Amino acid sequence: MHGFVNFFMESPFFLLFTLNVIILLTKAPARSKYCEFTTNITFYMKSQQISYSFIQNLAILSKKSAGFLNIFLCVSLLCGRLSADAQNFSQNDAKVQALLAQMTLDEKIGQMVQVDSGGIVDKGDVAKYYLGSVFSGGNSDPAAGNSPQAWLDEVNGFKAEALQTRLKIPLIYGIDAVHGHNNIEGAVIFPHHIGMGATHDPELVKRAEQVTAAEVAGTGIRWAFAPCIAVPQDERWGRTYEGYSDQPDLVAELGAAAVKGFQGEELSNDPLSVLACAKHFIGDGGTHGGKDQGDAECDEATLRRLYLPPYKAAIKAGVGSIMVSYSSWNGAKMHGNKYLLTQVLKGELGFQGFLVSDWAAIDQISPNYRTDVESSINAGLDMVMIPYGPGRQNNYVEFIQDLKALVAAGKVPQSRIDDAVSRILRIKYQMGLFDGDSTDPKLTAAIGSPEHRAVARECVRESLVLLKNEHQTLPLSKQLKHLVVVGEAADDLGMQCGGWTIDWQGRKGKVTPGGTTLLAAIKGAVSSGTTVTYSADGSEVSGADAVVVVVGEEPYAEMKGDRRNLDLSEADRALIAKAKATGAPVVTILYSGRPLVLGPALKESDAFVAAWLPGTEGEGMTDVLFGDTPFTGTLARNWPKSDEELAGLSSTAHSLFKNGFGLKN
């Protein structure tokens, strides 16, 4: 009930309800003016994109009855909307309020702080500053190593520190798990979202995230910063591969499935229920020129049409946390946007979980850190991700001191602090963290298991998109006498996995144990009578019955992945041309985090496969290349014909392949 009351009082519905009570109690001559004002408020609600039928009915009743029926409509529709659109996290609010009443301001502010494990000077600071959360960034591995056991020990050490505090409020540990538990050696690496989008299969997405959740939980972690539900519009953006599609409806469908995969049908105390974090709110996929952390320049109607539907779907699916975007909307940083964070997300959409910042993202609001703290918290941010400790600018001690001073000065209301902390505690209770959070050793042992890899292999199979297949080149025969494989990517697991694999930016080479490169998978798929010859530079191509050329982008992640042009590299084009000169059928496999401008490479290939960034399970590719299973993947976004088309400079350009394209064999 408490959650309902809070939301009701923060929203336009509360104003409408109050006005209608006044109308009911006033004499007839005064009622008409109140009715007119109420009707005007309904049009304000229309600007907030509240249900049209709700507005229409309310406007009619405001003019005609102005009585109990109007009040009933407001309350009943609001209650129905809440129950239909979001998981109700308020069942533990009595416990939350009882605990909140015992907490000092220091303890409350501590809950709002999340610090990178690499930035914590002393683990004792978790207890000293009452920290509510710790996380590990892309390069913050345990000092003891990168094994699952080392991670479990590290995480448990931080959790133990939190239980040394007076109130023993448990810590929640978070990590980026964007295509599997991707920081951990030996974990299964799934295709990046752009590949999962090509499956168009929400049930498979759900199963993939169930595996990821199990592997995350196996290291003692119960919070994954995923799924990314951006709707990338410009492929030049270096995070394009983190989005399922450029179509909001598909992103909404797959994003909701991912939330269910992480959390279960509902977020709960089940050890396999891992808190999902939909990100990055909002418009991060629509920045001008595809610039990372840039500016989404559009009107509100466009923002709502393209980028809001996935968040509506994620909230309806029960997502418990949402990460705010680095980006801006028409010049205003999202981390300081009270209208979108509080009025729209928490008010209009009824989000009952908590909002967390991105890595040091509040620092970008203004040149003054204390002003940044004030702006972001007042805008509706509940937890702040801080990578730095004492000795670095804008560190967690500085944040705590600044926020405490802002509360004392009345610049951040105590009510805003209480709201933020209530939301965080609500989720911790929902997850059963107060009842203990031990890790089943069987979960740790299952990380990278054959059963988990089988799901990833299926994801790879369904994600491949066949763009060209002349003369029925595919499927290849397993009985070929001489199969030539060229391109360094064919035997490079790092290129096969892409960014956010072990390291933040990813890296080339044997990045993690347990995976299978495409070359190794080919050797395992063909008959004993087939000779497989491999050369990275294409120096050994003579006498081939068929040539498989594997090309693509080197690993990258945000910031470093933005490109001004998306041409396939000259070296890759030359490799394909060299293969074509043999006269043998050429099958080109492209690893990329986005569609690339192919130029002559498509014409010079007899068959061409978009493999995206498929992850560790290379056998998923050979399952399809050799015909054990058919191609089923289709594009989840348009494939550009030229760089001019990307930049919007060509009025006559058209996509090389349209959204939904994918040949069958």
C-alpha cells in the first residue's frame, strides 16, 4: 500500500483526485470552474502520453458529473494500471520503513553509494561508510586471479564487511554480464545482442540469460548490469552490438524476455534470481552521428516512440533496477533530467525499483562535483556508481561528504534521501538478501559446463544470417577433399567474442579457456578424409575445393568503438579477392558488431554469412555451415549500402539488405 500511496502522490493523478474532491464538496456555481481546470489537467496528462481512453473518459466525466464516479475512475484506473504494468515490490515496505526509521543519515547515504572493487582502498571502508553496493568494472578482477573461485572469494569478502555494520544491511554486488558472465575466465560467452536480435526468438533469449544468471550467481553475485535495451539508429555508434535491433518493438520483446531470464518470472529470494538492470535510460542509441555519450536530438514524441517502449516492457516484466545513460537529450544530461527520471520513469511508468548511474556519469553534468551530486539526486537518481577511492578526484568519500552537506543545507530534501534508500532496501528485501546469501558450490562448479555451452551453441546457430548463397555453395560437404580456411579471425577467439570479453575492450587471441574457434570447429566437423589447410594471410590457398574466408572487426567497446566510416578493411577485401582468384567457391564469414559496408567483397563471395560476434561456441557456426541445421536468422536492422547512406548524405541510397532479410538453404 505504501508504494501505491507514494506513486499516487507523486503523479498527476493525485492532483486530479484532489480537484475532484473539491468539485464534489463545492456548490454548483463553483463546480464549473473546477471542472474546466480538471479538464485542462487531463490535457497535461495527454502530453505525458497517459492512456487516451483514460483521458477521454475523464474529460467527459469531469464536465458531466464531477462526482463520485469521477473519483472512482481515477482511483480504479490507476490501481489497474499499476497491477498490469509492473511487478509490485512494495510487499516488504513495512520492513523497509521500520529499518529506515532506525538509520542515521550516514547509513542512508551509504546505501546510495556503489564503489568499484578496484577503487576501494580498504575493504573495511564498506563497513566504515555503510556502503550499499560494490561492483567490478570491466578490468577490475580479483587480485587472486580471474577464476570463478577467486571471484566468489572476493565477493564474499565484501559481503562479510557489510555485515559488520550496526544494522547489518546486506551489500548487493553488481557486474556487467552483457553476453554471458563475460569477465570470468572459463564462463560461457554468448553472441552479443545484435546476434541475439537476429534470432527473433524471445524464448531463446530468456534461456540464454537464465544460463548467464546461473553463472553470475555461481560467483556470489546477484546483480547483472543487463540487458541493454538501447535502440541503435546509427551503426557508427561503438555500442551498436549491445542493442538487439533498430526497431523498438523487437527490442521491447527481447528485452522483457531477458529480464525474465535473469530474475525469473518475478524477482525473488531464489538463489538463481539475479537482479536485472535495464540500460541505458534513455536515447543512448539515438545520439547525433552515433557519438558515444552524445546528444539525442529529437522531439519528445520521437523519444517516446523510438526509445521508451523497451522500458515500458522491462518494467512490466518486473525489472528491479535501471541504469541511466551518459547521453543527453537536446543538450541536457540524462543524469540530471528530473522530468524523465522522476516524472516519466517513476511516475508515469510506475517503476518501483531503483535507478543507478553509469560509471562516474554524474561527473559530466557540470564542472562542479557538488553541483553534480545535488542535480543527480534531486533528479531522481537513487544509487551512484563511483569508480574512484581517496586520492582520486570525485571519489566515494567526497561524494558522501558532499551529499551529507547538501542535505544539511536543505538543497537535497531528506524525503528524497528516504525515497532513494527505500527503493534500494525494497529490492534487497525482495531478493531475500537479509536472510543470508550463501552460494551453492554446484553453481560455481557449473560455470562453463557443457550444458551451458549447448545453449550458447544454439544461440549461435539461430543468429547467423545468410546474405548470399549463389550456386547453393552452402551447406558445405563434410566430404570435401581439401578445404582451405584463411583469415586471422578464423583462429582468434577474441575476435570471435568481441568487446566486453574478460577485458572491457576485449582483446585478440585466446582470451578465455573453454571456447572453440571456427577453425577448430571446422576441423572437428569434416570427415577424416578431408584435409584442412589454414593460413592467416591467405598464403596457402592452392588446390582448394572450397575456401572459407573469415574477416571482421577487431574487439572494441564503448568510447573506442565509434567509427566515422564502416568500410570493410582493405586487408579483409584483399583476402577475399585472393580467395576468389583460386577459382574455388568462396564462403565469407563476417565477425562484426554492426553491419559493415561490404564493397566488392559481397560480389567476390559465392556465399556470405553475417556471424556478428558469436562468442565462444564456434561449433554453432559449423552446425549451419555444414548443413546439420538450416539457416534461420534474419536481420534485425537494415544493412547499409554505403557510408553516404549512414551519414544521411545520399538521397537516392537504399539499404543493401532490408530489416528481416535472411536467405534459407
